[in-house]
Amino acid sequence: MATRTAQPAGTDPAAAASEHLTLDDRIALLRYMLLMRGLEERAMNLYRQGKVPGSFYDGYGQEAVSVGAAFAMAAQDRLCVLHRDLGAHLIRGVTPARILAQYMGREGGITGGRDGNVHFGDFRLGCVGMVSMLPDMMLVATGMAMAFKLRGEARCALTWFGDGSTSRGDFHEAMNWAGVQRLPVIFVLENNQYAYSTPTREQFAVDPVERAQAYGFPGISVDGNDAEAMFEATRAARDRALAGEGPTLLEAVTMRMHGHAAHDDMKYVPKEQVEEWRKKDPIDRLEERLRAAGADTDALREEVRAAIDAGTQDALAMPMPDPATATDRLFYEPADPGEELLTGDGEAPWSGFAGEGS
Amino acid sequence: MATMTYLQAISDGLRQEMREDERVLLMGEDIGVFGGAFKVTDGFLEEFGAARVMDTPLAESGIVGTAVGAAVVGLRPVCEMQFADFISCGFDQLVNVAGKMYYRQGLPVNVTVRLPSGGGFSGGPYHSQNPEAWFMHSPGMKVVAPSTADDAKGLLIAAIRDRNPVVYLEHKHLYRRVKGEVRDGLYETPFTARVARAGSDLTVVAYGAMVHTALEATEDIDGASVEVLDLRSLVPLDEEAILASVRKTSKVLIVDEANETCAAGAQVAALVADRAFEDLDGPVRRVATPDVPIAFSPPLEQALLPSVDRVKEAARELLEY
């Protein structure tokens, strides 16, 4: 059976869900969640103003999943980040201006307008961008972990994916491969109850966290609306990976609080279900704990708002890409920048990495 | 120089590049202990070990997808599909992940995918296909197809060293039929066309096994001087070499072993029609496999694949035009 973590009931309301987090770490977790939500709200406004082409996707209500997990990853680790995981990019060091420019298809966006919305990853910060065939990245993460193991490096790969992804073959191929080769990879299943309009009861007969055991490694169900719990589960999974004990499947149980994309009014979701989950909002929950612990979250909110305002100004000042470049750079040419300029490590703000040189 | 079969030349290229560059890693089904379905990697396990000659789970999407992951963190994987036909199971990873990565994100994917392709020995509908056009139509990967032993080695080394995804088509029917002088040591064959035989009356454009069919078919057609152009690379396509040859001979016959519609030869025909129209003294003609699966039984298969006789007949008609 898969392991299920329980929320600590009746404990000190100010207590952290992980003994590995300092108060500053916990404030950082809240800050990244606020930044993610604020940036997505700002991008949605820009979308309504016609400044964001195409469609718009967000991770409202799921901020703890990407923020908590990415916070546990070291600079030299590698992440495949999906479309409701903006917080992971922020933790790795992508600036608000570049993210907003990405949404608007500007030259200064991470892909320079070559791909849209959340389809990006800055490999100079150790991230690989997603493709729309979502569980594909499970195999890419598995392959990165395979390389780490072959070279004897103490590094780990992590990827997110959704409940719908568990129906695709690449989910199976990646889980099986990682299990057979005991690779240092963490699979974060973001179970937000719906794949577009399809509820999980029409997606699988058995909770996919149970499948991990069949592939030979643990599956752990985590409260996906608790950033600290997500951090702690990921930290422990990473420790397992670095100890040579193989992969872990973490099921982050959460709820998609907005439609699949901006056009989707989500009428297929019962109102009571949304109301129930609203009470478990990950930002409210952490903010409450931190206030009880004495943190000034009003000041934090003010600081985040200012950062988003500044990023918006910078992004709006960036030019659109030059149409004459649309067919350029299909292939890497020997004269292009070498690996040292195309790839690099991300930021790793968790205090536990301090002194590791990462 | 040594005389080698096409298959031995592929093995030689792989082995030498693996000795040269420890980042090169082979991944595939039954390539280690068994040495590969066609024995291309026979003896490799003993020399390089199981980590670099990796017997993978039976999962083509897994092979390509994990190779992409390994490549973006600095390895240079060479994936073997047991038969080219099975790349359909890894198509998504190759086309959507590997092929688009550099354009979208500026991250090169140094993966080579070896596809043992082609028919002629009763392999049937799932062990005979020539899927190169799928990848010509998918931006972001290079596609090469050697016809000689020397090119088989040189194109493979160049493919492994190329930082982009490269689809390398090795024709199964050439594995042991084609022998030739192969240069010693490490060398790269450029992704350009090669004049397999110079001539002045007609150009026959082909690649892979069809180069040999074209050479045999046009060896002696009443003394006509027939040029055979071996494309070697389909992406990039050596347009200047094709146009130069057609401008010289004024007539062109294009041979594909692949199914006719939207095949590599269709692209060559479009190029000639567009840019060499004024130089032509006859219609652009094609010989290809009809648009049906490759049938199993020898008389059916032989009725489908372009034969020496069909190519000869088409060449004769054009010469007389």
C-alpha cells in the first residue's frame, strides 16, 4: 500500500510541517507562492487586455505543489516543469519580467516568442520546458537521472505531471524504466481532480499512487495544499534518490481551482467541491501559521506586489520578436554558444543547501 | 583501408567513436548480451560494459525519451530501434520533444537514432518500412541514409558528433550484401550528396539501397551515359548538387524505396520542377513503392519494391524522350 501523510491535527498552529525549515525558509515558501499567484493574476489581466496571445493557463490553488517540491531541490539538480508549476521557475531564478514577457510572446521571454504561455524552461537555471504531451517529460527526467547515475553524480531529477498523464503510456514507460534501473528521480503527480473536464473517476480505477509499488518503489500521498508538507516529502524523496535507493512517486493531492484555461468556466465542477477546497487554500494556510509564528506577512505581500509591478513595466517595454528571425536557429550550429553558456544550475534558496556551494 | 561489409562499417564507426568519446552511450533492445538483432554491437558489451551498451526495457518511447534526457545533461546517446518500423512507438518523443527543443528553448539534443530500415527479404509490413519522410516533414532533426560501407561509417560518426537529433537510416538489405573499402580511423562524411557515377545523358537520384538498384539498372542502356546521384542526406537536402546534375543532363529520374506519396523523391521532384524547369528536356519521372504496406510473400513484395527492371525501363523511356 502507498503511504499517506496526514495533516498534523491539533498541533501548534505555528509549527512547521518539516523540522528542516527555518522561519526564513517558511517565509520564502510563502513569498514564492504569493509571487506565483500574483504573477498569474497579472498575466490574466494582460490576457484580458489582449496583450497575451493564444490562451492562458494558471495554477491557482496549486501553488504549494510546485513551490514546496522545487524548494527541496539543489542547484545542480534538474527539473522538468509543467504548466501549473510557475513557482518552480521562480525558485530556480527566472525573473517576473521574463515570465510576463514569455506570456506576451515578447523577444525577452524565455523562449523569445517561439513557444507560448507556460511552455518554457530555462536550462541555464537547470530546467527543461514542457511539451503539450504532458507525461513525455517523465521520460526526459528519467533520462537525466540515468545520466547522473551512470556518471556517479550526487544529483536528482524531478518532474511534475497531472492525473490525466497517468493514463498515457509514457507514464508507464518512465515508471518502469526508473524502477528497473533504480534511478534518482522524483515523480510528482499533481492530482488536481480534473484533466480538463474529465474527473479522476473516469481516468483511473485505482489511485495511481498505488501503482508505484508495482514498479518497485514507494508511492506517497501528500497534502498538495501544504507547501511545507510538499517540501518535506520531496526532501525525503531526494535523500532516498541520492542514497541510491531509487525513485519515489509523490502524489500531491490538490484541486484545480480555475478552469483548464482562460476560456473554461468549469461548469462541470460542483460548486460545493470548489467551496470545500477554497477553505484549504495553500497561501491562506501558510500565512496563518507564519502570522502565529510572528511573521509580518503584510510587508511581504507589499514587497511581492512591488516586484510584480516592476516586472510588468519591464516586460511591457520589451519588443516583440523580429518576424525575419522566424526560421532562424532550427539547428544548433558549431559556431553557436557552447554547453557552458546554454546550460547551468538553478538557484536553491533552501537554507539546508547553504554551505554546500550550491 | 580495409574491406568491410556495410554492417561491419557501422560497427567500426560506433566502436571507434565510443573509444574516442566516453560520452557516447548505446541504448536499445537486445544490443548488449545478444549483440543486437543484426549483430551490429556484437562484442561491444565485453569492451565497453553494460552501462554504455545498455539493454533497455522493451519501450521505444522510453528509449528515445530517456536518451533526450541523458543528452541534455551532456551524454551523446545512440539509440537503436530494433527495426525502423518501431520508431512509430517513439515518434512523439523524437518529433515533439527532441526535434523542437533547440528551436523553442535553445537547448541542443545530441541524440542519434539508428533505424534499420527497408525491405527485400520477406520482412512483411512491420519489418520492411522506410519511414524517413515522417522525419523530413518534422522540423528539427537531420536525416541521413548511407549506401556504401565507407559512408555508413563516416555518416554515423558525423551523426553522433552533430549536436542536433539525427535519424540514421541503415538499410538492412545492404548489411551483408554491400562491401567496400573503408577508411581507417575516425572520419566524418559530410551531410551532402555524392556522385556515385558521373554521366551526361540522364540523372538518376536515389539514396540507400536504391543507389545500388539505380547503378545496376543504368550500367548499360545502349551505351547511354547515366549519372547516379546518391543523396546520402535527406535533411539537409543537397539542393545544389541535385540542380547541378540536372542542369548538366537535362533529364531526371528519382527512385525511392519508400511509399510514393510525399516521399523524399517527391521533394526532389518539386525542387527540380521549381528551379530547373528551363533546363529540362523531359518530364520529371519517379519510380517508388506504391502506397500500400510492404507485403510478405516474395512475389508480392517484389511487385512492390522498385526493381532493377522497373528503373531500367523508366530510364530507357526518359533517354528516348
